Amino acid sequence: MYRNNQFDGELKAITNMIYRDENAKGEFSFTDTAKNLSGKIGYAIVSENLSNVRSDFSTVVYTQNATVLAAAPTIIDFRKTESNIHLFWQDLSNPKSATGYNIYRKIGNADFVKINKLPVLAYKTSYNDSILLNDQEVSYKMKSINSAGVESSFSDEMIVQNAQMVYPPVALKSFYDKDKKALILQWQPSQSDVAKYEIYRYIRDAEPVKIGHVDAKTLTYTDHRFDDKQNNYYFIKTVGVNGKLSLPSSEVYKVATDEEK
């Protein structure tokens, strides 16, 4: 009995001569108990007559070693349209032992979820995911499947940058309440899909500090803790539903002892 550890690899003897047993009635079997074998194994047999003349090799029969996990593929590229993402990958393992692939997708901050109902056939190197793209990032990972249906570890992640630009709010203005003990900010909404607005304040020669936030439907903020002895500068940033942060809005400033500017 001869064995190789890869497709078209060198056949090496793994047994001594197995003598013919007349009681076997022409049916013979062999159990390979070797460990640390590759994912694809080939076997061939040589027979020998009583004159010690050996035959040629039999046809090499290949089988999958179900105990060996297939290597994860490498996602190399993607193409996207308004409603589809087309993934491309390579299986760089040698020899290849995958019998199929599973594809996992993550939207935004959710977990990865398998999206193919049946394994993608092993000879394929692309997959078309029909998905309505929105303002969130979409990521993909893959796993190979061996002949026993056992998955490999995850491939590296491919991030599809679908996140749209997040815009700051507009028309920011400020004014005092009637007692000048609070400063009120008002603005017009951002053109983006908004999760919330963050309000920042600073004085000259100091770093801006986030002093609060409001939800997407609120377009005003009241500051009771401003510095009434110095110019107080304000701007607002939008946090999109995709988690992205906008650039600062235009600034406004006020001084408690001055008239509105």
C-alpha cells in the first residue's frame, strides 16, 4: 500500500507486502491509522507475483481527511452597486482541502451573520450579496468548509465603506434668557440621518470641551454654566446613525456683559 499527502504528490510505501488470503474471497481492506496527515490523501496499490515481479501502480484514489480543517480563504476585493455587493476571494492553500465556503456579513455594530443558505461551491471565487445599502458600514468574513462540514477559522475582515458623509447642523445662533443667567443655542437640522447632536464650548487659548448632547429631534440647548467674564465660543457636531462624527458647525460666541454680537 502506498500513500501521498497531497494531490499528485510522491507515493510512498506505508505497509510491508500484504499477503493474499484465500479466505478473503477477493475482498481486501486496509485501515490507515497514521496521524498528522494532510487534508487530501491519495492511496495506490502495487501487486507482486510469486516471481517477485511487481505491477504498476493502481489508479490513485484520493480522499478527504475530515480531521483537518481547511484554510480560510482570502477576500481580495469587492464591487458595489446601489443594491449589491460582489465579493471576490482566493484560496491560497496548497493542497486545497475546502469543499465549500460560508460567507458572513456584519452591518454597523451588529454581529457577523452567515448569509448563504447552502455552502458556496469550492470552485467558485466570488459571491453576489443583494443588500440595500444605507448609511452604515458593511463588513464581510469567510470560512472554508472541509469534507466533514467543519468550518475553518474566520478569514480577515473586508470592510465595505458605505458610510456616507455626516454633515453638521446649520444656522447656529445664540441668545441669552431674559435674566442673562443662561445662554440658549438654536440651530437648523443636519441633512444627514442624525443620532444626536453634541455641543462644544471653549474660551480662547483653551481646548473645546463637550458640554452636552441632545437627541436628533431637539434643535436647542441651554447652557447654565458658561463663563460670564470671557467670550464663550460654541459649535455643534452631528453624530450620524452610522456612528460617524461630522465636522464642527459654524461658531457663535457670547459675553455675558456685552450686547449680543
